[in-house]
Amino acid sequence: MNYVGLNDFEKFCIRTVTSALRKEGLESSNLIVGIDFTKSNEWTGKVSFNNRSLHALSDSPNPYQKALSIIGKTLAPFDEDGLIPCFGFGDATTHDQMVFSFHNDNSPCHGFEEVLDCYKNIIPNAQLSGPTSYGPVVEAAMDIVEKSGGQFHILLIVADGQVTRSSSVGDGELSVQEERTIKAIVDASAYPLSIILVGVGDGPWDDMKKFDDKIPARDFDNFQFVNFTEIMSKNIGVPEKEAAFALAALMEVPFQYKAVTEMGLIGHVTVKAKHIVPRPPPTRYTRPTRLTSVPSNTSSTSASDEHSQVCPICLTAGKDLAFGCGHMGMWIKIVQLPYMSPAYQKPNKAVYWVIGWQQVDSEMMSMLIRWK
């Protein structure tokens, strides 16, 4: 590998990962990328990204671009053909049901340069939505592994939030999104597929760190979570942070490759994968004047009706069930906090925000969420 431009620590970390992979017999790897386009990206950069959307584009890279660049640099020695299937999920065209491809013809990107270029082109057109489920992108990855004839793949998911869990879901129960995500991860353990979830933004990530415990017995431990923000906030130099992140993200891959090899999964075809047909990348849209919500599952529902039917916080509960979903009732408590400005403590304000929620703009919504 060409180490030009890398410092000694970066070289050490990359060599550590690559030598461990080669020790287990892995000479080449295939990468699949999944990017989170859920609406929470608009406010989960409050602390870690100067109160900007995590997808904001500027002269300096955003957290998604940084994470992709670092992983791409590390995996370069193992990527022979440079073909990288890329998917987005959680936007207004896919929600928690499907994925979209970075190309209209569902072709893979040629190297990480094209991955990043396509990502930049998609951002202005993407309407962030939700809810969050990693099930669809894991299912799409299984389909790719199946079509490859059982070649070893690494699925890199970069996301800003935990799997959606409404407050109406009781202790010990799973949300619909959690159930689908867990089932997909369990099913994926029958494939030579390593799943790496990279968390960007402020989190919270407590549940994601424990998510592995919710997953029942698998054929092998195929899933790991890495907190990008936590590593990049350490008090060390930027090159050292990047190298440490690459090492943390890929350190389990050698063991996973060894496991799938010993299990005979390399070259094995299950014929059980879903035949996923990704949607095309989103096209330019006119931003709505009020908060965007998730549409119902009924395809005949009009866009205007869809926007008025769902809670704008959890993106799962119907608006007519707002008080039941736990998020709208939350606002009454928020406006009565003693340290808030008197202007926000007026009773008529509280009633207005609860009853007339659809007139609250995105800036106010973000402010309310931060006060939670």
C-alpha cells in the first residue's frame, strides 16, 4: 500500500488491521455503504457539529464525509475492483421500509471518490424523514452477498441515531423498527457479511451500545457499533483520531472473517435473501412550509394528508394519537420549566404549542427537543 501522506500512528493502525485480516487469509474485501437520511440529522449536530445539520455541505467535510473518507483510506488495500454499492435510507422516499441507490440504474460507485461525489449530489435533493430502521439496508446487503456467490462483504452503516423506539413501546417490548432490524441482523449471520454501524452526531447512543444484547443467538457475532463522535472528540491530534477510529471500526473484521470461513459460509448461497429493488436516488423537491412527517403505508394517501397524520418527533405515531405517543404531552412540561424565559411560561403558549403543533416551525421544534 502507498503510505504517502500518513503519519507513523496512521501507518501503524492501518498495518495492524490489514495484517490481521491477511493473517486470517483475507486478501480482498467487498464494501457496501448505507447512509442515514432521517430527519434527526437536522438537530443531532448541536454539540458535535456547531448546531448544524450533520449533512450540511461546506468547504470542510461533515461527519458523514469524514467517516467515509477514513474507512475508505483504510480499506483501500483490500478493494481490488473498487466497486461499492451505496444506499440511502430514512428519507421521504424510503422511510423505514426501503433503500435508495446512489445511482438511477442501481450500479455501484467506483471507489470512494465517487461515493463522496454521489453523496454530495444527493444531499440537496434529499428530504430527511424517518423513522429509523437498519433492517432495509441490511436486507439489501444480504441480497448483494447472495448475488456475489457468497463472497465476504463488509456493510458500513453511517447513522446519527438509534433505531426508532416510541415512548408507547413498553419495557421489554420491541418497536416495529427494532424487530425488523434485529431480524435482519440475525438473518445476516447466515451470510459472510460483517456489519459495522458508525454513530455520528450527539446521540444518545446508550441503547445502541446495548443493542447487541437484544439480538438473539446468531451463527456468529456479525454486528458492532463504533461511536465516531466519541473517538473524534479525544484530546489527541487529528491524524491519531482518524487512525484510532479506523482501528476501532475494523478491529472485529478479522475475527468475523475467520468465523465465516470456519463455518463454510464463503462461497455458500442460501437462496433465502430477499430480492431487493432499491429506489432511485431522490430528485429535487420543494421544501414544505411546515414540518415533514412520515406518510401512512397506504399508497393512495395524498402528500398533504400524509404531512398532517404523523407525530413530527417520533415519526411513527399518528397525530390523532399525539397525546398517546408521549411526545406532544412532553411539550406542556417543557414550557413550564422554571429556568425558561417568562415568555415561554404563559399558559396560552403551552396550549398553542400542544393544540396547534403543525404551526410550529422547524427551528422551534429543534429548540423544544433540546429542552427535553
